[in-house]
Amino acid sequence: MKQRILALFLAITLFVCAVPGAFAADYPPEAQLDILTEVDALIREEGLESSLEDRPLARAMEELLGSTPDMEGLLTELEADPLLYEYLLAVMLSGYDQYTMYIPSGTYSAVYAPETNYVGIGVTIQAHAKGALVTEVNLMGPAAAAGIRAGDILIQGNGQSLEGMDVSAISDLLRGEAGTDVTVILLRGKETLTFTLTRRALSQLNYSCAPLDEDVFYMKWSRFQDDGSYLLFRLHLNQILKDGYESLILDLRGNPGGDLDLAFSMASDFMSVKTTFFRIGYRDPRGREEMVYKYITAQGDGVTIPNLYVLVDGQSASASEIMACGLREGANATVIGQTTFGKARAQQHYVLDNDAGIVLTTMVLLPLEGEDYQDVGLTPDVEVKNKILKTKEKLSVPTDVALAPWSCSDNGEALNRALVALGLLKELPEKPYQVGQDTLNAVNRLQAVYQLPDSHPGAGIPTLLLVNQLLQLQQAGRYEQDIQLDTAIQMAKDALKGE
């Protein structure tokens, strides 16, 4: 159950509701019975794939007990078996769509409210039979610097076997105080590799932005979670208009979704005319089979961006798909990239006092026109696939000295050669040793896409370290040239020229 939950986390939309406060953290059998009956009613009344004739609690009792006792008999069973309550909830919420589920007690916060600032090694993991599978590596973390890759299987941590260990326990083992070491052993194919890593503070931004050059501005949303990011977004949106930008690239690639209300508000901020741009379907509350639709309308108090481009890929899901669909409908945006994930269902989350959760699919997300894109995804207007760049050439950039704008040095030439190899410069500048405007534009782009904080006006140490990490990925055949962003930039420039 836990593995399934973790695997689905990045594709699930959050609508969080509180349950009645009368329930204590440690539920006695009587309270357990009350919760079971309330969840049964909730599923039947609001579950998208359920109905008033559905009997989820009776089905769960039949499966687990072999019979359907009355409430007094069920209370007796709950008193006799302390594990029965959670098993019943899990079975009650099974058998519907893939997102409807029970989150076991003590795990909801860890699964659905991950920290964006933490001290660790910079890997995302999920359960594996031999320990933990690395699904993502933070390029700013010590794991990436050491050469750990997505697909590696962690099997030991500080001499302790990870086999059979809960993912949250493995995560706790990998984290610790900044400056302390953790030794991990992993499997990579048939190889067994050992790494000693020094933990450090890491962060994952929900939102960031930067000018790519004097003509094109860039915004990136990694997930739709409002930690103050929305206010920054609004301030930046108004500022770029004051600064005369007419082209904006909104990067939603890899964005799993999040708060739908935030996505609706953001989409509305790009619409200066009252516009209906999306709809949500619910079950008819009168118990009829027809759907009831709520139409999402921008009131027309947003801004107009003449040239708006939205980048998406196969991991753009849920609220990201709403943004792409809504901006294409109501703000004349051009969607660029690859077909999206295809999550057109939204869930209500009911969180209990013991950090358990009920996740129930209650809504269908639909464009104004066109078919349901669940499990199909949205097709971009301009379909572009990134390209793997692999080389045997061992380039690197010295990382001991930051490079100032317009400075000239051997280090500057090493940086320019690296940027050419990574496909970020078409060719060496006329003065290959100089950190000129083309070099600065490429550096700005790197910092924006990878959400890299670097306060140096040219190429600071963090940027140079990132360039070397990307060169290592390229030599290993795991670096993608960002042709999708190239395409968006070129379309923006062509639009400004009137082409």
C-alpha cells in the first residue's frame, strides 16, 4: 500500500478538508465505527465512481470477515482486532480509480506535505524490494556531485541494510545535520558502488523567474503550492509589463500539479477580458447519473502578454494541464513540448487527527471543448522532443574563481567551450576567452531553468559547479539538450520581429 501511495504522490491533486474535530488521535472502537460509517457515506455520496447504491463498508467486511455483521457485531470485531479498522478503510477505498485510497495513520504528512527545505544528500526515493529506488537526483546536492543517478538502488546506509525498511525511515537515515557524513552502498546494474556523502542544506523552489535576455522573460513553476510564491508571481507579472517585455515563457515541465485554485487564479491573471476557460464535473448531488458542471471564468482583471508560450512534457499533470489548457483557451498561449501526463481527475483529501487520510476522487477536469484527456494527455500545439547529447570529450570548467561579465581569461574560454558542448551556445564567440553577452545569456538561462541561486553578476562558483555536473551527465549519456526551450525562445523572437 505504501509503495503505491508514494508512486502516485507526484500525480495527485490536493484538495484538503478537515474531518470533525471530535475524533481523538487514538480512536477507541466506538470512534472507529463512527469514522467507518462516515467514510462509507462520503464515498457513496461524493465518490466519482461510486453511487448511493454502493456499499463500500459491507464489501470490505465481506472481504475481511467473510460476512457483513450489524453495527454491534462490527464493534465487537473492532474491539477484538486493533488492526481491523485500518484494513477496513483500505479495502473500502480500493476498487475505484487509481487515486482513491486510504493513507495509513502516521504517514499522511510525510507523503503529501514534503519539506521543500531540508538537510540531506539530494535524492528522491521510493520503495524497492532491495531498499530504495532513486527516482530523481537534485543537481545541487552532494549525491549528484558524487555521481549517484536516477535508477540506482540504495541497499545500505551507514552500514545498515535498507531491505524491508519503510521509505520514511530510509529518508530519516539519509537526512541529518549539515556537515555530517552518510555512507551509502547502491546497486547500478551489476555493479555495487559505495559513496560517502556530506549532508548539506537543500531547497526546492515552487516558483522562480529570470530574464533570459532583453526580449524574453522566463517563469518556472515546479509545483502549484502557495508558500508565498503566488504573491511573487503577481509582482513579477506586473513588473515585466512595466519593463516592456512582450514575450513570456511559462515552464510547467515536470510539474505534477497541486492546488487547483492556485492554477485557476494564475490562469485568470493572464486574461484581461472576461473569459470562461475551463470546467469541472461533479456527480449530481440528487443521485442522478448525469454530471453537474462548474465553469471557471476569469473576470477580466488580468494582464495581456502578447506572446505567451507554455512548456509541457509527460510529467506535467493535473493543475499544470489546467494551466496549459486554460491559457491556450483564454490567453492565446502556444503550448510547446510533449503530450502531458493525462490526469483529469481531482481528489478531496480528508485528514484525520492521527495523520491518516482519506483520498477520494470527486471531480472530472475538462476543457471547454474537446474530450476527456484522462490517461491520454493534452497534445501540444508545437510538438518538440529534447535530444540526448553524449560525448566522450572530457571538458571541465575551473571552479576556483568566479567569472565577471566581460572578463577575459582561459577560464572564460573553458566556460564558452563547455556551453557549446552542452548546446547552450551555437558556436564559440568571436572572442572565445571573453564572458560576453551571448555567454551571459546562456548563463542566465542555466540559472533560470535549474532554479540556481547565484548572486554573482557573471558566472559564480555555483554556476560553474552546475556546468561541470551537466558535462558529467553528458559524458554518461544522460544530458538532454533543451530543444523545447530553444523552440520557445526562437518563436518569441520571431514574433517580436513580426515573422
